[in-house]
Amino acid sequence: GGKILASAHSNVATDNMMERLMRNGVRVVRIGRVSTCAPTLQGNCLDALVEKDEGVKAARREVALAELNSLNYTRTRADLEVQRERAALSILTACDVVVGSLVGSGHEATMLLMREHGMAFHTVIADEASQATEPATLIPLSMGACRVCLVGDHCQLPPTVASRDALKEGLGVPLLARLVASGVTPQRLSVQYRMHPELASFPSKNFYGDSLASFPKASDRPRVTGFDWPSETVPVAFVDVG
């Protein structure tokens, strides 16, 4: 029961999730500020969908007419807000997955609407969980989460925290890392696809118990041409870009 919320630390990662879900035919609604979403995806943001609703468009026309005729449009304005709330509730109910950044998922008006109507995010998926501070990760979990999937790598970059005092108090430790340190066993993917196997060998040995496999294999990764490689056998070069 309940809705599924797919979230991420950054807006770019949130856009990527949203785009792939839509590509696979999933009915997706993005919550949060429309301006934080990629232009090609803004039409699927909740606020944008609400304004396309026929009832909302009719109520907007009534408000415009009241203003044009110098009438007291307090009632028509109230009717418009009722129509917007009705449309938002209908859209959220009909979608398969709600998408939003970790912070954007706490959009005040949306959260208030959901609470008033007994809606909850029972399943929450949080991408880039190792790069997010714990307070940011807790935002999407505060709407009735029963199942939580934190996706990330606690062996890689931690959250960016500018305050030294905050770092001393533990803000630099993401929820994912704290859970692992507390004894929660993560499910780790054992194959990496980004790096050449020679590059992957260092993190594999130093962070992952020499258990990280690579795909494709070295022989299937042709050397990039047009570059003066310092070694024929080592696929690494340091380039001065200063």
C-alpha cells in the first residue's frame, strides 16, 4: 500500500531517474520546485500538471474575469485554490511513482495535502545516499516510510559539509554509512563497468577486499587513439591542464 517515492541527492540524478522511468512507461510525477527540473521534464512536475487541469483552467478564467470587472474576487480565488488541491490529489493518486530530490520531496504544500488526505510514501528509494547528509535523507523518510532502499557507496565521497563545527558533530557521516557502521549488512554490487580493470584494481584491493570484478574485460577496451600514452602497458596518464 501507499505510494512509491524515488529520490536522489542532486536534481540531475533525480532528472535521470525520472527520465528512465518515463521511458519505460511508468506514470511519474515530480514534486518540488519546477525550476529545479530539466526543461524537457518540467511538464511532468506536479505544479505544471495541476495548471493543465480543466477545472483549474476554468477557475483561473473566473478569477481573471472578476479582476477585469473590478469585482471582489475573494470567492473566485478561493475556488481556484480548491480546484488546484483537487487536481493535485487526483494526480498524486493516479501516478505510479512520485519523484523528487531529497530536499524537494519535503515540498510543504504537497506534504500538507498528503497528510490531510492520509497519503504516505510507504516505499522510499534514495539514490546518491552516501553523498547526502543524514538530515536531508530523513526528509523523504518522514512521510510514513515502511520500506527504505538507500543506494550509494559509503566507501566513496561523503557529503560536502562546509562547517567544521558541523563536521565535528557528525554531519559528514551519511545515514548509509552510519547504518553500515552499526552492523547493517549492505547488499553490494560486485561488478563495475566504468573503469579500465587496471584502474579498478586499486579500489578493489584497498576498499572492497579484492572482490570487485570489471566488465568489459581489458582486451575489449581499445586504447583511445590520437593521444601520446606514456606507457603501452599501463592505461593511465596524468595530463597537465594548467
